[in-house]
Amino acid sequence: MISLKNLTLNIKGEYLFSIEDYTFEAGKKILLVGDNGTGKSSLMKCLINHFPFMEGEIISRGEIVYQPQEPYLFQRTVRDNLKLSGMTRQEMEEGLKELYAEDILDKRVRVLSGGQRQKTALLRSISKATDVLLLDEPFSQMDEKSTIVSQRLVDQWHREKADRVLVMISHDVELLEMDFHEKIILKDRAFFVEKLNEL
Ligand SMILES: Nc1ncnc2c1ncn2[C@@H]1O[C@H](COP(=O)(O)OP(=O)(O)OP(=O)(O)O)[C@@H](O)[C@H]1O
Ligand SMILES: [Mg+2]
């Protein structure tokens, strides 16, 4: 659960938007959309207190795992990165296989393609997250079939515990098959919430 009260994002005089009162409720899957530059990534950074141009109050319960738009990977191999998140060898192999990437386990991160980097990052995020998972355009460089399987993995993560919270930013809305409970739209310097499915 993450609650926002009287939040305003204002970057050096450039007003982005404000939110009077909103809660990312336990158990929900929330989609965050909006055109380039509307402040989606900035809002996500606010949720982990990594955004300096913000005023207001954020109250959160539970551990938050955040996957940025450009995920950071250690400059070693995929295996090393996944091992650091506590994955077993079998989990790594199975996860990569599901994502059509079984051949990258011993590749160095610097030689990976964009989609391969995202697959590594996603497996790591899912394996680390216990309560709240924030994903900033996690499939933007993946091919269509990998996007579909990735969504299944994220859904599976969400279902493992009743009070897990997922917040995901995406542009490829037509490729999304997940049943989100709410959609947040950033538009015209404002914040709108659309209810999609009841919990
Ligand atoms: N640290 C910063 N310093 C100055 N401006 C910033 C900073 N962070 C974000 N901005 C500006 O805030 C606006 C929103 O940026 P943000 O990255 O949140 O957009 P976005 O909705 O995630 O866009 P995209 O779809 O392209 O990822 C942009 O105009 C950006 O240049
Ligand atoms: Mg962004």
C-alpha cells in the first residue's frame, strides 16, 4: 500500500501535475499511462523517495522493488546478476527458457540486446519483490511473444500473495493482456484515475 496526499511535482518551475489524495491499495494491479514527458517515471520515483522536485506526503507499507526505465545491471554475467537476487540455478534456467532467452545465462551484460537486458531485469525484479513491485516500461524492447509471457510471469507474481501491489508503466497498451484494477492517466498536467475491475 502506498498513499499519496497533496503531492505536487514541480521541476524547477515546470509544473507537472498534482494529486490530492490517492492510494495504491493492497492487492491491486495499477497501470500508469500518458504521453512522453507527462511525468510517469517521475511519479514512480516519488514512490521510492527518489525524486527531489516533489512536495507532499507519501506513506507506504511493505517493501518496494523498483525497476527503472533503464534498468541497472552489474557489468558481469546474467547468471551473476540473477544469483545476487537469490535465484537458484534451476529458477534462472526455467525463467530464461520461458522468456525465450535460455542462451544468455553466461553472457556478459554489456553484450546483451535491449530485450535481453529487460528479460534479465524482470526476472531479477520478480524474484526480489515481496510486497510492492514498480515496473517502468518493462517490456518496451521485447518482442511480442516475450511480452505475452512476461505478463504471465508478472501476473503469477501478483497472485502469489493476496496483498501484493503492482504498478506498471506501459505504452503498448494494445499488447497488454493483464486485468488491471485501475488505470492512472497523466494528461494535460493532470492526474486521472479510471476504475477497470473490482478487486
Ligand atoms: N531530474 C530532472 N531534472 C529536470 N527535469 C526532469 C528531471 N526528471 C524529469 N524531468 C522532466 O520532467 C518531465 C517528465 O519526465 P518523465 O521522465 O517523468 O516522463 P515520462 O512520462 O516517464 O516520459 P516517457 O514516456 O518518455 O518515459 C520531462 O519533461 C523531463 O524532462
Ligand atoms: Mg518514463
